[in-house]
Amino acid sequence: MVTAYRHEPFTDFTLEENQRAYDEALAYVKKQLGKEYPLIINGRPVTTERKITSINPANTTEVIGTVSKAEESQAEAAMQAAREAFKTWSKWDPAARANVLLRAAALIRRRKHEFSAWMTYEIGKTRKEADADTAEGIDFLEYYARQMIELKPGIPVNSRDMENNEFHYFPLGPGLTVSPWNLPFAIMTGTTVGPMVAGNTVMLKPASNTPVIAYKLMEVLMEAGMPDGVVNYIPGSGSAIGDYLVDHPHTHWINFTGSKEVGTRIYERAAKIQPGQQHLKRTAIEMGGKDTIIVDNDADLDLAAASILYSAYGFSGQKCSACSRAIVHEDVYEDVLEKTRKLASEAVTGDPVQRETYMGPVKDQEAYDKIMEYIEIGKKEARLVIGGDGDNSTGFFIKPTIFAEASPDARIMQEEIFGPVVAFCQARDFDELIEIANNTEYGLTGAVISNNRAHLEQARTDFHVGNLYFNRGCTAAIVGYQPFGGFKMSGTDAKAGGPDYLLHFMQPKTVTDQF
Ligand code: NAP
Ligand code: MG
């Protein structure tokens, strides 16, 4: 446990004053849309010919910003800056490094709605979802800073007559952070500042859909006193500079969050020793999910439906933890399906700028096409209960969608769709509920809705996921409270926001002093 840490409270949007403050932040950000952003290498702006254009997925005519695009030569410059900065940053007092993060957290807290409003425009997050994303970013800064302060004295080991022994953690070196667009502030921040506060230097490659919110973090880190070259901001094509820096002999660690396809590629490439490389690369590889809510026959059915609703449709189902499978005991199957259908029919979809919107767009044309394709597959494999419609005339909108009577092996029960689609499936008894839940290559999150204690205890050991929840939904982990990461093909289970996270990016050294 990190003792001095408290998580950032969520904004109460039932209060008019908070809604109004958010409206003001949206208006403030709107005036800044369409600006140009450089790379930042060694603390200095670098402008390139080729650009990434970030657009609003709810209104595709709106440009959020135009961002310089790093190629191999800028990636190499970032590596050289990170190697140079490591010489001094790695020797800073851990508490002084932590102070940079604590100051950054304070700066963001003061401008919280502004950060959230950037995400409403850049990736289509509703107020509630954007607010949670910003709060989680603040939490990562606070939590990892305080964790580093607690690690500073090292861990006690035994000493004996005529001999003193010490055990301390040291950083690894320069490394690469590759982050996804779906928690474009929180995950990007956490996977950057964790290794950073541990004394490493970072090359940050944010997702190409969300480079502007990542630039906002850079501004804050620099304002908070981060020395030049400690974090280098290099948005660019994942396949071009990603491969280059993964393969680089001076890369010491790779902190990746994203799809299974890219994650497994990085894992394999990082294992290969390059000419001139004198270490093994550490990898934290956090990938996708096919997450399940189990509903037992002895369950609160309204709680079950409400849990499925927010877990399946929060941020349009674009969460690694999103519920895409509801596996329900046959005795209560029809009731749970009907209650969920009713809630889904009432969920307001549309522009996330509007106060009443429950669900905004999906991220881009590519995601829209992929999800609509899965909806077509679903129509062949199961019964469409609600939704299934899309509209991409002004933005990428897809209605909350439910399929019923899906068989456990159907593609919509096995493959990550990453959209607002949930498949229902029934089972005879609790053993079968668990068996179907485990019948996937992923093992990220899961939930059990049940009032049967014995069944919950059975799930505690037998439901094979990294984050298991009882009597609530399967999304919305909080830093320091629900350390997050998955089993099986969901990844290396590095447990973001967990008590031993920083150790993935450090190496312990034992010093024996013989008298
Ligand atoms: P993605 O396509 O794998 O992209 C993730 C990042 O990898 C992006 O920055 C991407 O850059 C980059 N990339 C692409 N090819 C690369 C390469 N060859 N080498 C290095 N980097 C490369 O995933 P996504 O679509 O952004 O995110 C959705 C996925 O993330 C889902 O599968 C979701 O479940 C998973 N996810 C997992 C967690 C978790 O904690 N387990 C959390 C959030 C999301 P470009 O943007 O330029 O392509
Ligand atoms: Mg992608």
C-alpha cells in the first residue's frame, strides 16, 4: 500500500455549477482548436514537414490540431537526448524526481476540466468519461511519486557481524512508451511518468488519434521542472518509429498498452539481441480483453442490468475492460436481457459536448467499419435485440447493440470488437457460467453478480482474470485501489496503479560492505 496517497475525486455532474464549469472549459478549448504542435526533443520544439491531423470523431470537419510527425531521424535524436539526460536524471534524489510529478499533478488539478474538454473534442469522451480519464492521470502522477518516495531507502536485508548489506533499486536506462488512444490521458500519463520517476528517461510515442492531449502533458511536465531530455515527445507512425525504437540496441525497456497484434509483435522483436546491445530489454505489454459479466440465478437483476449497461457502453465500449459478454443463468436470462434492453433503449447517443449524452462516437472510420462488420457477423451468429445501426455522415456513431442467444464459440463471443456491442449467452448452472466465461484467450476483467457467497468464493479462484469484481460492473478500476492488468493473452499483468509497478522499470542492486 502506498500510504500517503488518496485518489482524485470524480466531478459530480448532477450539480449545475459543475456542468457550467465544464461548458466554460469546452468553450475555452474550442477557441484553441486547429493549432500546430511540434515534437519536443531534448526540451526543444522540432517541426517536421509531414504531419498528423487530429480530428473530432463526433464532427469530422473539426480539426483538433496538426502535429509534427517523427520519422527515424527524429526517433534517433530522441534516443540520443534520452541517453544523455539519463546520466544526470538517474542520479537525482528519488524524492526530487517525485516532486516533479507532484507539482504536475497540482498543475493539472487546477485546470482539470480543460484537460477533460480536450478529450471530449479529440476522442469523443462524454463529460463523465473524460473527467474519469483526467482524474486517473492525476492519480498516476500522485501514486507513482509517492511509491518512489517509499522505495527510496531500499528494502531491508539481513546483515551480520563484520558485514553490512544493502538492497536498493536503480533505473534501467532510456526506454519507449507506446500508448493507446482510448485512455489518451490516463494511460499515456501513467505509462510515461512511472518509468520516469523511477529514474529512467522516456521516448513517448502516443497514439496517432490522440497526439494533442499528449502534448498537453508535455507542457505540464516542463512547467513542473522536468529537465530537458527526460521525456521526449515523438508522435509518429507506430509501425515506422515503433519498430525502429523497439529494435534499437540502446532501448532498455518498452512500456506498451494496445492491441494484441501490436503487443505480441513488440514482445517478439524486443527479445532479439541487436549488435552492440549489452542488456536484455524489459517489456510491459498490456493488451486487449473479452470481458464477461456473469449473472447468477440468485442475483439482484436490476444491479445486473445496470452493471452490464455501464460496462458495455461507457465510452462506446472502447475500453479494454468493456463488458462484451453477458453470461446469464437460464432461470433469470430473459429478465436480465429485457432489463438491459430497456436501459440501452434509453441511453442517449450523440455529440459528447451535450450535457445529456450518455454515449458518444467511436474513434474513427477504421473503428466504425470494423464494428459494423462485427454487427453483420453477429446478425448471422445470434439474434439482434436492439441497436445494430450506425451513422457516419457527420461523426462515427453506432447505437448500443445487444445480441442474444450467442453460442460460446461464436466470433462475437471470442473476438475483441471494441465497440458498443454486447452478446448474451445462457448457462444451466454456476459451473457452466464460469466455464463459458473462461472460454476465451483473454483474461483481463470479469464480474460476478450473485448473492450466493459460495459461488463468489468459487469465482475468486476459478474465474481466470486479472481484475475480478463482485456485484458491480467490470470497468472503472481506480489507481491504488484496483491495480490493473490481465492474465493470458491480455498481457504481462504489470498491474498499472499497483504497489509494485515501478519495480518493472528498475533493477535491484545488492551491496555488501565487509569490515
Ligand atoms: P494499437 O493499434 O495496438 O495501438 C497502440 C499503440 O501502438 C499506438 O500508439 C500505435 O501507434 C502503436 N503501434 C502501432 N504499431 C506499432 C509497432 N509496430 N510498434 C510499436 N508501436 C506500434 O491499439 P489501439 O487501437 O490504440 O488501442 C486499443 C487496444 O488497446 C485494444 O485492444 C484494447 O483492449 C487495448 N488496451 C489495453 C489496455 C490494458 O491495460 N490492458 C488498456 C487500454 C487499451 P498508431 O496510433 O500510430 O498506430
Ligand atoms: Mg490502432
